Amino acid sequence: MGFSIYIHIPFCKTKCSYCDFFSITNLDKQQTFIDTLEKETDACANDDRLTGKTLNTIFFGGGTPSLMTPDDIYSLMKLIIRSFPLASHTEISMEINPDDLTNSKLNGYIAAGINRFSLGVQSLDNSELRILQRRHNADSARSAINLLRSNDVNFSVDLIYGIPNQSVDSWLQTLASVIELAPRHISMYCLTLEDGTRLQQSINSGVLSLPDDEIVRAMYLSAIEMLTESGFAQYEISNFARNGFECRHNMAYWTGKPYLGLGPSSASYIHPFRWKNVSDIDCYITEVNKSGKAVSEIDEITPDTALREYVMLFLRLTSGLDLSEFENRFGIDFISAHREILERYYSHGLLSYDSDFVRLTPEGMFVSNEIISNLI
């Protein structure tokens, strides 16, 4: 079995109002961070649990990985390739901010080995971008998409719906404009209020208000319809792709494959353990230089937890929960164990099931948290 690597690049020029991912706006420590990341990678290369496993996907996330130079990315890629055997068609993704992208940087990233880009557009409405406190505007987002397309590279566009003051019409205008710009993959995430963010403070103080649930529901269902009619296939709650352009890295997460996290705040999973690195740049640098690792917490996954996570992850996928595989793995007949709940949600049009699969409908995916919590 292969595995995946996630590399967390924690640097940002500015912090978006809704984001609670670990990031810092002090860019002075970038070179020290790169040197430390190389030491952590070297240490992980000696982990016996990864011996003999090929590297199927790599994902540079953040933070803002596009603040790194192509030479920085090349150095990290060279180290990873030296440390781990790559599969024949390894997917190597990188998150980028529209404002950071130039033709020379794009070509440099491609030369460094990046073969898939994830562009953080979020909206093509400037007033919505200001609420999210994004650095770019709609014009620079369009320019970045056109640059990626003109270089014929594989790229995805990330969008957010449910933004304060956003209407169904403004959301669908953004989506239609993005579809017209012809990416091969679109991720659309419902805005969630995270503790301690500036956006949460603005909502709690009454400065801003979120759209009500019925409006957000209409945004989600209308978007599925528009994307489907435009030739995108939904393969997960928030993800849509042209045929063959699904994100293999995220699919590894959703199908329970092992992954290694590098960098501060990154998470790792190699059954039966999950662990997380410290969410502090100074502590990360100190600990890695001391011992090669900077783990802050580690959990052993019990059989009950494994079962719950299996249900949660596979019901996120439009392919659904394979009942035969579930019974083979856990020794439980899922339908018999949950028949009453399944019939209730089936009668409301929220899921479908037969002797082979349980799948959420689009309406069910919108309320997936409620359904999944009642099934696990």
C-alpha cells in the first residue's frame, strides 16, 4: 500500500478573517523553517512503518505555500524524492494565492515537480472578498485562472458559499464565471464560523450576519445542479471534477489510506496511530532540531473509533458506503444494525440504500453531519 505526504507551510502575508488554520505573518523565519523541515523529513524517512511504501501523493498546504520560491519547493521536493520512493504517477499538489502567481513562478513550480495547483479564489465578488479579508480581488483571481489555463496545467479552484451578505444569485454568478474559465476541478466549501476568528467576532457583535439555513441550502443544491449540467461530477460532499481529475490526495484521506504530515500543526495517520505536530513555529523548530520530531499529541485508534471514522468518511463520498466491505472489515451487518434510522432518512429523501451501498442524496449531503452522527 502506498501513502501520502502533507507539508504545512505556515506563512501568510495577512490572516483571512475566517481562517483558524495555524499560520504566522512573520516571514523572517522562512529559511529556518525550510532547514527544519528538511531535518524532520530525514527523521521520518527512517520510520520503519513507511519502509517499502511508495509515495502516491504530495500536498503543499498552508498557510500560503505560494510565498515559497520555486527554488524552495525544488529543494523540498529533492529531499522528499531522496527520502521516499515515488509511485509512477505521483500527484503533487500545491495551494496558491492568486496574488502570488506570475508566469515565471508558475513555470518554476512546474519545473520543481508540481503537477496540480489548488487556487484559493473563494469568490469573484469583491465585496465578499473584503468580508473574507482576502488579499486578491476578482480581477486578479481571473488573471490567475487564465494563466494556469494558458499553461495547460491541472488546477482546481476553491470557492466558499454562505458568506455574510451573500445571496444565492451572487453565489451562482461566481460559480458560473468560474465554470466558464474551465478549471478541471472545483471545491466549494460552506463557510463555518471558527472560534477566535475575526469573522466570528464580527458575527457575534452583530456587525455581520450569516445567510439563513434555507438560503445556504439553496446555494448548495443550486450549485450541484449547475456543476452537473456543466459536466462536473460530484465525488464528495464539497468536491466536483471533470472525469479523471479527482483530487487523489484528498481521496486518500477519505478512504483511510496512511499519510504523513510534515511541518507545524500537520497531522499524520498510520494505523492504528494518529498524531499531530505542535502548532507553534518556535516550538516546532526547537523540537525538530532536538529530536527530529515535534509531536504534540498521539492517539491510538480503537476498533470502535475505526468503525465510526469509516462510516463518516465513506458517507462523504458519492460512491457511498460499501456494505460488503463494511461487514468484512467489522463483522457487522450495517443495514440490520441501522434499519430504523436508514428508513427514516430514506423516507425524507436524504439517503438511498440497497443490498450493496448506502449513499447520501444531495439533500442528505447538505445535512450530512446530522445523518452521520445518528449512524455512528
